[in-house]
Amino acid sequence: MNIIALPAFADNYIWLLHDGRRALVVDPGDAQPVLAALQQHGLELEAILVTHHHPDHIGGVSELHQGTGATVWGPAREAIPEPFTPLRDGDTLVALGVRWSVLDVPGHTAGHIALFADDVNGAPLLFCGDTLFSGGCGRIFEGTPGQMLASLDRLAALPGNTRVYCTHEYTLSNLRFARTVEPANGALQRYEQDCIALRERQQPTLPSTIAVERQINPFLRSREADVKRAVQAWRSTPDDDVSVFASLRQWKNEF
């Protein structure tokens, strides 16, 4: 299976998977990069997978569906362009011969979902939209800090070799914040240097892996003593997990 990052807007990635003949795309906020890639590679679009309703993730859905007849799958509790097949937590679907499991991960939006496959090219794969970023997480627009923390806990519990395909190239800015929170984290320092080198070559920093994110992402590490101390030093906060996480997210908002 081939996995291609199609840049869109300022910092979005539309992920395109194909087997040389058929393709699926994830969160196509713009139809044009997808149509160009389909033509370039001689592909037939079979499926469109959507994680949440924000315009930079659904803006190209209708044009792609009308132009290709591809089936659209998206979160049941969000406004996705019709017609689409609604997905709920625990559902499974088969697209491009791959079995995808649906995970509810509210927080960034109220009905946000992620899509997980046990085996694509020999390892698990996660499309997580704007819930988990490399070195960070999405802003909490419609959910609560408790919901976002629970969603990230759920993703962090996936196998360590799960490849993480999020939809924005935010990694370097996230890592600058992460280094402020955990300046002594050696794994974080090494990862940041690797990501800087990738961007200097104009390559994506993605995918990451769950194992890497457990080591370097402060939002998956908000219960770690060093992270809690850093949050308390930034702003006095109640010691419970949700309050610390909420303050950490607010710190990033203001960073």
C-alpha cells in the first residue's frame, strides 16, 4: 500500500492511500490536490474518510464524491456533506481491502472520530485528524479537557508501533512548546533535531508513532512529575489529572 501526503492550504495534509489502482483519501479539505494525484497515478477513488466537520477537512468532499462516486464515511454526530455513511464508536468498515475500526475521540470537536487499522504494510496505522498531533494535540473547541484527556489516553493505549497520521504540519512549533515544558527530555531533544532535518529537506515530519509520542508529547505525559511541576510553575493549578491537563492546554494556547 502506498501512502502519500498531499499538502493543502498552509499546513494541512490530505492522506491518500492507494494500491496502484484504487485509492482512498482522508479529510480532503480541498478537492484539487486529490484530483491531481488521482490523474497523475491513474487511480480510481474508492472511499473518502472524514474525522470531523471543520471546513479544512470536508471542503473537497462533495466535489470528490460527485466527480468520482466514491463512498463517503464520517462521524455520525457531525455535519458531514451528504450523502455519507455515519460511523460510531466500535463500528468497522472495509475500504481499499483494509479493515478500519472507529474510535470516538471527542474534544477538538464534539463528534470527532479516529480510524485505526491493525495492519497496513505490516504495522498498525491511525488516522487521528486533529485530536493527536506529533508533539501536541488539537485545541479544545467543542469538548471538555476531560474528554480530550480521555481521548488521548485511548490513543496512547494503542500499540507502540502504530503509525500516527494527523492532518497538520505543526510538529516543530509543538516541539518548541514541549521543550519548554520538559527541557531535560533527551528523547524530545533528539526527535526535534530529526524533525528539523526533515523540514529542511521539505519532507513531512509525519507519520510519527505512538511509542515516540509517549516519550515526547507533553499532552500524553501530563501525569509525569516533570510535566506537572512545569505546569504548576507556569500557573498554580489543582493537582488532579484533568486540571493539570487543562492548564497545560491553556499554556499552549498562550505560548
